[in-house]
Amino acid sequence: MTARPTLEETLPSSPETMVLLGRRWCPQRQRGVPVRVIGEKIVDLRVPTIAHVLQSPDPAAAADDHALIETGCSLDEALQAIGDQNQVHLLPPVDLQPIKAAGVTFIESMLERVIEEATHGDASLATKARHRILESIGPDVATIRPGSPEAMQLRSTMIQENRWSPYLEVGLGPHAEIFTKASPLSAVGTGMPVGIRKDSEWNNPEPEIVLVCAPDGRIVGATLGNDVNLRDWEGRSALLLGRAKDNRSSAAIGPLIRLFDTHRGGAFDLDAVRTETLTLTIDGCDDGFSLEASSSMAKISRDPADLAAQLFDSHDWPDGVVLYLGTMFAPTADRPRPDGSIIAGDGFTHRVGDRVKISSPLLGGLLNDVRLCESCPRWTERLSDLFNAS
């Protein structure tokens, strides 16, 4: 049964004072249209795409200026109708924006990537590898800033000892890992299923904050994301990253973009993102498994502004771009086997039917059920449909 998010699960605290940008499905035009959510109401915008809002010198003001008319459907109704092409329902809040992601931006996730590589994607070997690698790298690595003299000294030492890894390079070196997570319009939103490959035996959610950038490189807002990852595929080879990351319904974004608003008397800006706390909750559908963990963006090893700048240092994004900032942690708790037994070192992997919630006080909640990719709805929304905007 696909998750149906409630208003309470979806909205941040005090949404009436926020500039919340999103998209809804329009049954009459058979395409997505940009909206602003005000309280519990959905208001259509007088522009054909989210890109038009991001191209404005002041996206928050543009969301006000382009507000057109209430849809006649409340946000609650749009949440309950998700997936029904005959009804207004909420979509992921991005359209023409390329979906990029930064990896290995938290020390915890860097270590897990090194573990995947060391075990060649075999989850049963992860616990021993984790202890061995921590002993090798040392406990002080969490205090080292990427690209600093201390980081570069550690880099040289690890190379000399033949203990280097591509993940340590992007975790400690001057250049961040930035890759393409998904194509424009291929993301799924809250209440939609996320997909894992049927030939993956070790996978997990990756809870992240997603920056929203204007074409000129300004960071203008943020939302939540689940960078669904196949740990066994990436562990076999770093060159399989694209296959591990970019599959049907493997990029969840939402529920809404919260635009920065301090210039108009609000309280949401990049500093608020820098210190936000994310909570990951996983509930198993049939085994009683549950997991809840929280972590702070303050632990990120690279500043979000630096990551966005690296995204723009040699490329252009005329429709804007969104950037996953990297996961704060990867679940490692031992999950009971189908017979109920718990084997130390098994670790965590998804099962079909898991319900995943990623939430934060400032950005609301992103709720998705886990399915196999082939069981997820096909990606059918086309860029060409937006050329017939009316």
C-alpha cells in the first residue's frame, strides 16, 4: 500500500509564514503546473514551470507576484490523491532542473563508502571491515576539513601506505564528488514509491537536504531528498555509481521547496540550512523492524555554499539546478532475517514495503514506500509536454 502523507507529516511548522513552492498534476492539461502552498491551500502560479520562478531576481517575490487562483483543491486532498491521473495531486517540486548530488560530504558516509569498496559490496563483511578501516585511518579524521593542509598530509600518508581510495580522495581532497543523480522530471515526490533493483541485496535510503539554485548560482531555497542507493552495486566498483544511483523512482525530492525569505523579514536562509537536523524513520511492513536516527547538518565536512560553487565553477544551468548535499549517515543496525533471527554483522538493507520518512522542522516531511523498480509507476511526464503550456 503506497504511503499517503498527512498534512502534519508533510508541512513544516508554521507554514503560513513561509514561501513554499511546489507542483501539482493538472488533469485538464495533462501536465504538472507550478503552485504555491499557503497554509493548507494550493494556489496556481501564472508561469509554466518552476524554472521561470528560479530565473527571477527574487524567486520568493515571484512566487507572490505570479500567484493566480486557488485550485479548488486543498493540500490535504492533493496528498490523498497522489498517483491518480484523474485528480489534482501533488508532484515533486522540480521540473526542468537537472538533479545533481554531492557524495562523501560527511565523515560517516565517507567511511561507509570505503567499507563498500573494501568488501566489494558484500554486506556480510562490513562489520569487520569497519573496525579495520577505522583503526587504519584513526579517530581524528572527523576533525579534518577537506582540502586543508592536514587533509592533504593524511592523503600523502595514505598513498604512501597503499591505503588510498577514490572515496578518501573526494572526502579529504579539495574537489567534491558531484554526479548526476537523475534526469529532469524523473524524480518522485512525497507519497510516491521509491525503487530498488531486484538484483540488489544491500541497499538503503540516504536522507539529505537538497539545495535549489538559480541560474546565476545563487542558492535560493531548499527541500528534502532521498538519494536511494544500492550499496552492493557501488561497492563492486565506483564506476557502477550511475547504475547504483540512477534507476526508476530512485530519486525522491519534496515535499515542497522552501524559498529563502530573510530579505522580506522571514527567518529562512542558508545559515538555517547549515544547522538543520534531519530525522530518518524506517518502518518495516511485515517484520516489525523500525529504525529512527537523527543527525545535524552541522556535521557536514564541506560547506553547502562551497558545494554549490563547485557545481557552477565549470558549467551552466540556465533553468536552475538542484543539488543533494550528501547523506549524514547510512543505517547499519542488524535487521532480523525473515525467520526472525538476528545475526551480528548482517547490517541493514531494504525490504519491499518499507516505509521511509525523512523529516526536518524547517522543511517538513518526505514519505515514501519501497518497491522494486519494475513495480514503480513508469516515468511518463515529458519535457515536450511543457511546450504546450497554456
